[in-house]
Amino acid sequence: MNRAQREHLILEIVASQPVQTQEELVRALRERGLRVTQATVSRDVKRLGLVKVPEPQGGYRYAPPQGLREAVAPGARAKLQAAFREFVTGVDWGEGLVLVKTLAGRANAVAAAIDEARMPEVAGTVAGDDTILVVVRRAQDRDAVVRALGRLLE
């Protein structure tokens, strides 16, 4: 699992259960079969901009930054994978963009699935009839996004 996938999984975990410490996050990742160190999780937490928010019953938990607070809907990853397998014909790239080619009339559905999956390196999508522009947050993230989306076709 690469960094982008691990960070996506971290966002899913903190959105679905209360995580108060990095050690708890390490345990949750290990329960999902991912062997990581606390140091790696610490770097991921910083890169993702996770913040501690108060819990109603006291204490604090990790949460995505305000813009990602409603981060990953349950089943979003499976929905994205199904959309790619059924409708996507290819993934290409240019400068700071990723291009996803779909069957005619299917780009909106696939773009919605990409947006719902809330990949941390993706700022957003623009869909046409059979083409989607995926805008990455940083140019250096483009290759990781191309690989991650390309793997969905396998």
C-alpha cells in the first residue's frame, strides 16, 4: 500500500470511529492488515492536517480539517472501484492534471465517485460526456494519483 492509499485509509478510519491517539490509529491500521510505525502515522497526520476536536462526552479525537470533515462516505472506495471497472477505459495525464476516459455518458458518475472517495491529493474533478479532468492539489502528487486510479482498472 502506498502513502496515498494509507492516508486515504486513515481518513476513512477517523471518519468512522473515534481515534484519540496516534497509537490508536496505528492499532486500527494494523487491524486492517497494514503494518506501520507511530512515526509514519505521525507524518501522515501532519500531511493530512488532522486536528483534535472535542468529543461531547469529554476528551478529544482526530478529525479531518474543516474542508474534509464529512470526508469519506462508507463504501466510497468500493463504489469508486466498481465505477472504474464498469465505465473507465483509460487513465492518462498532463502537467498538473489527470485525465480519465470513460464510456460515453458515464463521466459524471465516475467523477462523482472520485469526489466522494475524497482522495487527499485530489482537489476536484470536472466531467464532460466521456472525459474527466482530475485536478491534483500539488503537481508532485500527479503520478501517485495516476497510479492509484490506474490500479482501479486492474
